Amino acid sequence: MSERGAFFDLTSSRSVAYDMAVSTSDRVEIPADAPLAMPVQPLAFWQGQAKPVATARDNLVLRRWGVFVATAIMAFAGWRATYDTIALGGVTRLEAVVLTLLVPLFLALALWFCTAVVGFVVLLGKPRDPLGIDDSAASPMPRPKARTAILMPVHNEDAAEVFARLRAMDASLHETGASRAFDIFILSDTRDAAVALAEQACFARFRREANSHVFYRKRTQNTGRKAGNIADWVARWGGDYEHMLVLDADSLMTGEAMVRLADAMERHPRVGLIQTMPMIINGQTIFARTLQFATRLYGRVAWTGLAWWSGSESSFWGHNAIVRTRAFAETCGLPSLDGPKPFGGEVMSHDALESALLRRGGWGVHLAPYLGGSYEESPSNLLDFATRDRRWCRGNVQHIPLVGLPGLHWMSRLHLVIGVLSYVLSPLWFVALSSGIISRMLMPELKKAAFTMADLQAAAHALIDWREIQATAWAMIITFVLLFGPKILGSILVFSRKNEIKGFGGRRRILAGLGVEMLLSALVAPMLMFTQTRALVEILAGKVGGWATQRRDADKVTGKEAFAAMGWISVTGVVLAVAFWFTPDLLTATLPILAGLILAVPLTMLGAHKLAGLGVKSNGLFMTPEERRPPAIVRAALGPACEPPARWFSRQPAPVLVAEPAAERNAA
């Protein structure tokens, strides 16, 4: 280890202040350089096709055909039912626009649904991980031989919280006996001098307590943001490490999960990346708790299904994943893209492109659907979620010209397209709705709704068109199944496992949580349609945002903040409701959407209220197993800052945090 100390980007006065806070023996140290070449990739030049991967499953082609055919059938069923509803009385030009735009919308919903169905069926049986990653109690703990670097990039984060997570992960690694196989790097891009000082003070304490070797490096320039931060580490120290385990500032992983990932990389030398599925923890507000509950309840069915048909051509989320350092250096040197923003400049959503380049270079990219012990946190409110969403939107829009890069595997192209569609679908939905509403207002005599009072009176005289009722009913049923089917399947899966029912608080609380979550997601969807449409329009117009730090601990949003951000949506909803008041069938048909728009401001405020979230938690709503009986690493990361981490890793049973009445225990 080098004796060099580093006080990067600190003035001499702040350096003196830091020296007063910690002793000389605690000076920030970095290891000796071990350079690894990471050449910038010529994205537009590639000879041949993507190289084959040894870890691909034999029946992967059949799996994909099955999912895609089922997707096409379900999408056509939903589209045809909608067509039968609209086509009565003829199809106008505006309605033709609606029907055309509904094609990608139904395809996306159908793929989401069919993927979840596959995952549900797989999880009902006894699934086996294709890479042999097994964290069951019967599976012995591996002993990795290769060196792995745990990378924690930070940017103006709460230093105490970041290092609480790092201490918990270090203690958990120590429990596995594999601490010496892992080194921990805190890679700071922090620009605030006070935050940087706090980081270094926390690091000094962490370094005294840690079982693994730990290092802290602060860059003087933030070139490339997180991707540049990681690339800088690879070029400087990557030569000493076979693997790098990439985290976010809010990431948390158990030592067992990290050891098993490193072991899988050793056993499969052609695997370039393994991505875990992080569970959301520490949700305090109603908004965060809803996301936490939903992800835990049904996220795994979609995740398992995606792993089932993605195989060795999966994707990368940018964190909570292990990467083969040499493979990454060989294939993932990202250039600055040509052209004006938003398509030019630094690559924003670098993770999806990096996984595509790894696969192009012949390295397998896999998901780990059955590995637990991977966690993250979520934005605490809808405003921060929308801010993060806008940043992701910009990055995914940048992928549009990259879909056609030479040499990419067709599955990598599909992942890029799905990422783009996740934000393009909102404006498509907006245009389809607008076209349908305008068409209805222009021709009210031809388009009668099936369920207005006027139609009920007509039914009494046997004058109603039952074909319209039948077509409308089928369209509603199919759309409901596609939208909410994965959530219902996730609930059924929990009900099939008695040990999980109690973890979610019992059957009643599961059903109550599912119902409330479905209602809230239906109300929030129109709001996100508006925010994503606006973001996409502004981004394409060249109005791009900066690199904001995510607030994870905000406990409320004031009425002024909510109205400034979401007031235009609520006002739009009120205006539309007044305009539709004299067209009862149109008001009835759009009521669910109008409700979400009108309630945009109050829902934003309510969802961000921490006291309301804690009240919901005290009643057991949106409870998850990780809250009811927290794993040791979660208790360590979220426990008192002064508590020695090792105390949390005892063999004693974890405490039950929510009292459960006897009647509910029997019901469960």
C-alpha cells in the first residue's frame, strides 16, 4: 500500500481543519497504481456480428419465440377489442390515428404481462439458476480466490448514511470469512467542500474499523459523471482486480450475495456481468412505501420471466452488479457522441449501452433472479421520482441512434428499444387520448358510450347496441388483465407460500395493500403521462437538465412546491372536467384519467408526507418481509450510527417489528 495521502480539491484551510479532525495515521490513502488499458470504443465501426457466448442456454431460441408469439396474441386481442369498440359507425381519420398508436402500447403491455406469467410459472416450480448461483441454507459458502473491488461512487451524498451502508457490508463480508478477497473503494465526485470534508472524516473512522482494505479517492474533475468515475478507476487500478462490484450510493448487499457473485464469475470465465435485482428498503413516505411494497410483491415474477428469456443477452442497471474488469475495459470505453444535445455529448444512460458492448465483445450478460441480499432505496416523493425519471428519459432518448450500431446482438438492440419505448409510450398515449377525445367531440351523434344513463334508458326500450357493450367490456377486461395481471400473479405467488404470507402481514393486509397500490398506480399513471411527455418534448427541444443529487430522506413537499411542479396538471384536469361536463358519456369514459390529473397536487403532497407514511406503517399496510423481520445487514445499515456494526450480525433471531394480534395470526 502506498503511503501517499490525498486531500483532493480541498483548500489549505480546509486541509488544516481536516487534520485537526483526524490524526496523521488516518490520512486518506490510495493503493499503488495498477493501470489497465480502457481504449475508447469506435462505436460506429465493427467487423462481423456479435460473438457467440458459451453460457447461452440451448433452448433459448424456443423460449423467446414462445414469449414473443404469446405477446403478439395478447396484444392483438386487446387491440382488436378496442377496434371493435371504435369501429362501430365507421372509422374516422382521427380514430385511425388512435388505433395505430395503440399498437405499440398494447405490445408493451402484453410483453410485460407475458414475461410475468412466465416468471410466475417458473417460480411455482423448483427453479435453478443457469449459473449455479444458489443462496439456500443447504448450499455451502464458496471461497473466492480472485480479487474483487467493491466500488461505491458518491456525489454530494449524506456521508454518514453512505458509510453506515459500507460498514454494514464490510461486517457482513467478515461473517463469510472472505474479507481479504474484497477491497472497498469510495469514489467521490462530490463538489461541495463541506460534504467532501464529511466524507473524509467518515472514511477515517471506517478505515480504523474495516475488515477489508478500504480506499477513498476524490476526483478533481467530474468528467463522464458516474461512467467516467468508474472508467477512471479501471484505468488506474483495474489491473489488480478480476472483478468489480458496482454500487450506487444507496446500495446495500449482503456479504453472502457478494461472495456468491464472485464465485459465479470465477466458475464461468466467459461471463462479463451479472446483474442482481435490488429490493427497495427504508421506505418512510407513502410514495416510497408503495414502491417498496409493489417491487417486493410482484417485481420478482417479471424479473424471473425476463431472466428466463433474456439468458446471456440481458441488460445492466448500473448498480448492484458484478462486472469482469478486463472485459469491461476491453469493450466499454465510451466516447463522447457526435452531434448536438440530446443525442450528442456524454453518454447518459451508460449501463444499457455497456451491457450491449459487453455482449458484442462475446461476453455473457446475465441476471441473477434467485439471489437475495441485494437492496436499494427509492426517491421519497413524486417530485424527486419525476426528476430522476427525466434524467433517465434523456439517457434513453440518446439511445435512439445507437440502436443501429454495427455488431450488436439483436437482443441488445431490443433492450435499447424497450428503454426508449418506456418513455416514448407516454406521448403516444397522450396523442391517442387526445385524438380519441377530439374525434368524440366532433361526432357525438355517432359515438355513444355503453354505460351512460341515456343508454340505460335506451336499453329499456331494446334500442341499445349490445355489440358496443360487448366490445367495450372485452376491451376493458383485457386492458385490466394486461395492466394488473402481474400484480395479481405476484400476490397469488405469495399466497402459495405460507412462510411469506406472515412476512407481508397476513392475507388481509396483502389484499388491502394490493388494492390501494393498484388504485394509487392508476391515479399516478396519468400524471406520469403528462410529466414524461413534457420531459420528452423539452429534451428533444434541447432543454436538458443537470446532474442533481437524489434526495432520499425528504419528509414532506409543501403546497407551494407541489403546485409549482404539478399545478399545471391539476389545472388541466379541472379544465377538461368542466369541458366534458356537458358530454356525460365522454366524462364517464375519461373519469379515471381526470381523477389522477385533478388530484396531482394533493397526491404529490400526501405521498411525500413522512408522518402519514409512518402511520400507514404502524397499521401494517404495505408491510414487507424485510421490514417485519429485517435481515442483519439492513438492521446494521439503518441502525444507530454509533452502534458497532458487528453487534447486528449475531446469530440471534431478528426481532419482529410489528405486533400481530392473535386473530390475525390465526387468519394468516
